[in-house]
Amino acid sequence: MLSVPKNPIIMTTLDDDLLNQFARTFYGYGTYEGDYWLIGMEEGGGNSCDEVDARLKAWDERGKRELEDIDAYHQAFGVSDLFQPHPRIQPTWGKLIRLLLAAGGAEPVETQQVREFQRDHLARSTSNHCILELFPLPSPSTNQWLYADCSQLPYLGNRDHYRAFVSPFRVAHLQAQIRLHRPLYVVFYSFSYRVNYWEKIAGVPLKDNPDLGCALGRNNDTMFVIMKHPATKGITSDYYDRIGRLLRRR
């Protein structure tokens, strides 16, 4: 006789129509009208199917926006500690904020400034910047993939299929938005995506700057930068301050 687990795990099944819309049309936080565009590999989080489900439902209820207000959206799916009066500094955001503060003239950049910027100004609908993601579905790391367990979408069977499916139209969309809005600065973070994605989006040669540990290029409207990901081991906060000062000088 087969034994039945006393507490079987019930996996949340995601709304695949909504999930597909999200994968195709959600790009991040802030506003395209800003001078500074920060483009990363993919959204963090997504530790469970339940969490992803909460994110999708909040996005749906708020009007399926291409760019969200980072505070209001996170509050809507139940994350409030990042925007409380004395919030913890989210590690990736904290390094991006240092860049923005240094680009805006802060010298030196203080930890309390970073905390207050995250609380009050980061990637709001009225900000002078946006934080975008090439790949839209939240995931805690590139070594984890939960979507095969809670979705029936064929392209979500594994991460490789997902990337191959969504990257062409998302690269094309980011290219089109850059041409349309002509931001002053587009900063990509992570060198691992340089050849396959960042250089395609930029559409101009990006040359290494060994002194700063970045790569640079520009067209008539926009300066493009590739810098190291904020989660890179051994990189100090000063690295992001220096990239910000580079933008200020240019």
C-alpha cells in the first residue's frame, strides 16, 4: 500500500496569460524620460511561485505598466521594508544609487545619503532615471529556475529556452526606446552580457577603459557604459562612485 505524505507540497500554478504579458511588456522601474538609464541582467527576488504570483497580481491590478514606480509596486506585492523611514539598503540598488549620487555631484557619497535616496527617490515615476532589466522574470540567482514547476508556457521549460525566446524582442525594444528617448547615459551592469546583449543594444563600439574598469562608447545623443555588476566579489563602493564621477565629467 502506497503511503501518502501527511503534508503534501501544493505548488502555486501561475496565470500563464498574465505571466506571458509580463515577460513581454514589463521592463523595470522609473521613467524613460530620465537622463540616466541603468540596465541589468534580470530582476532579483522570485524565491517562490507564491512570490511571483503576488508580483504578477500587483502588476495586473496596477494597470500592467511597462515601467513601474518601484516603491508603490513593491508595497503592492507586500515588500515595505525597503522604503520605511530607516530602510535597509538593498545591496544592488545601493551601488547604483552611489553612482547616481556621484553623477549628481555628491562628494563624498555617504551611507545615509544612499539610504535616504532609496527611501525617497529611487526609480519613482517622477525620477530622473530608470532601472531596467533585460530579462524580466524575477529569480534569486542564475543557478535557480522555478518557472518550469509553476507554468505551462513552453519557453519557460528551462532558462536557456527562456533567454533564447525573449531576448530578441526585448533587445529590439530597448534599442527602440533609446532611439526614441535619447537618454544622456545608459549604464549596463555586468560584463558577462557584453557581447551577446549590451553591445547589440548600444549599437556602437564599446572600448575598454582599464583605468576605471569599465567600457565606454557613445553616439550623437547617448554615452554608453558597461560596468561591473554590484554583486561582483571584491569590488568596493568607491568603484561605483568613480563611475558616477565619470558621468558627471562627461
